[in-house]
Amino acid sequence: MIKLFKLDRLIFFTLLITLSSSIFAEMKRVDMRFDNEDRHYLIYSPQDSSADSPLDLVIGFHGYAGTASGLELEVTGGFNQFADKYNFIAVYPQSLYLFEKGEYHSTFNDLTGSKSGSQLLEICTLGASKYPKFSNCKDPSRCSYQPCTDDIGFVRQLITDIKKENKIQNIYVFGNSTGGLFAQRFGCSHPELIKGILNVSATQAFGYGCVPSSPVSLTIYSSKKDTAIPPINVEASDGYLYEPMNRVIQNFVDNFKCKNFQNETVKNNETFVKMQYTECADEVVITSILNLEGYHVWPETGFDDLTKKSKWVPYGYCATDLQPELKNEKCRENLNIDPWGADFLVKQLLSIYE
């Protein structure tokens, strides 16, 4: 009887350790020091990967007032599931952040929203909303809202570190909202590292658009009803100015001399107009996706099954236990978000066409 109890207890603790290991192995946090700042990122390796097999690396950037864990869990409805499905390592860097009057603010520096007062072209109107200034910015302009840190160097360094531990073949970047601005900027700054960019619900600041000097594919997604970063109108609801979506696409098309064009309407719960340019230099593919019914969220994330209509939802401003110092509200783990929309975008990023 005693031996049986000991055996049962041994089995129980072995099972507990196994379960705990599988839970805590899902995503881990990596802390690092860069540019005299404490920085960190979250990393997830697909469950079926082996140390000897080469993997793609996909890096995702959260939007304004967002978090790395909020991007993975709420904004994208659990992005790690796509790392398992398509066998890539997923990484979520955390931007610098500040608290003003108890309110959390965060964003990456895409080299436009951190401009000093001497910048030639303002990126907001005279009546634009005022955002907190990061303390590491000297002489910030009235339109500046990003930290004056070398985020491009930070991401370049984490890529170097990850390559030391893993066999990486292709690297892709994506971003949500202002994270999309940064994803495109990083791709422009380091086209030698990046194979593809996915810019979600964002275009770059008006007058500050960029195109990579060497081949990088681009997918840009936006929604017609988006007023936070509008794809058609230049001025957003807060008075900030952005490049029209068609001009961003045309600059890439012209730069990479694309010859073929296809236009199709994609319908799931929402309706999308997809324009794709192929036969470009070095097999680059340029894709524009305009959601005719959505708002400033990922495709179908705001779709309501009860009303059969889409709406804006405040996802991604939360934090999980991996980021306790942020003191944000706890991320909701059971959102029951249909993965179709995020999967739709991931396949464009990875050039998976059915």
C-alpha cells in the first residue's frame, strides 16, 4: 500500500513537471541591455521544431500604447498558433514606455515621430492631439510622440542574438498600427536582412515614406473605416498626417518594376479588395488589401457574430505575467477570435498562396 502510494505520487509529480514544462516552454522572455536601456522581447519556438533544422523568423511589433504580450494574445488572437502551423520562430519586442498621470504610453521609434523641433516637415496639424514626450528626446517637436532611442539597432541586435542560438533562413517583420510604421522602416533600413514586410492598419507619416534599396516584399493592410491611421484620407482623427495607401504601394511597384497586376475581392465575414503586383525584380511581391467593412483592427477581429457587423475593439493594451512591470490590465485569454483574419495576413507575409 505504501509502495503504491509512493508510485502514484511519483507519477503525479512527474506528470505535473511535464505539464509545467510544456506550459512555460510556450513563450519565454529574454531581457537584454541595449543603448543604456533595459530592453526585452518575447520569443516562441514552434512545438515540432528541432535544433538542427533551419527555421524562418517572424518579428512582430505592437502599436501605440500596446505591449508585446498583448500583440501576441489579443491583437492577433494568439499569433503563436501560426508559428506552429507554418513552422517559424515568433518574436515580439517590447518598445520603451512611460507613465504620465498613471497612464501607460509605448511605441517604437520609426524615425518620424521622434523628430526634433528642427524637422522640416511636420507630421501633424496645428490642432493635433498632444502626446507625452519621452525624456530621452532633446528638443522634441510638438508632433513628436516616439522615444528617441535606436530601436532599429535594438532589433538588429536581437536578430544577431537569435541567430547564435538558431538556424535562421528567412526573416519577416510585421507590425500593428504604429508598429506597422516601424516594421516598414526596419525593412527599408535593413533590406539585406528582411524578406518580407507586413504593415497592418498603418501607412507611414506623410512625406516620410520609404522604399528598400534592395528587394523586399510588402503587404499593406488597412480598413476603409479606419480613422486612427486612414488609408485614403491624409489626416487622422487625432490630427496626425499619413501617406495614402495607394501611394505607398505605387512607390514599391515603381521601385521594383512590377509588370503584372491582379485584382480580386475576398469575402469571409468581411469584404476585402486585394490588389497584388507580381513579376517584380527578384521575385518581389507587392500586395495591397483594403477591408471595406472593418476598423482599426486586424481583419475580422472586430466582427460580431450576433449583429453580423464589424466594430472597433480595444485589444492589445494588456499584459500577461511575462510583463508584470507594465502593470497593465491582464490580457484576456478566451477571446474566441476566429483565426481566419490573422491567418489570411500571415499567408500573404510568407507568400503562401492557395
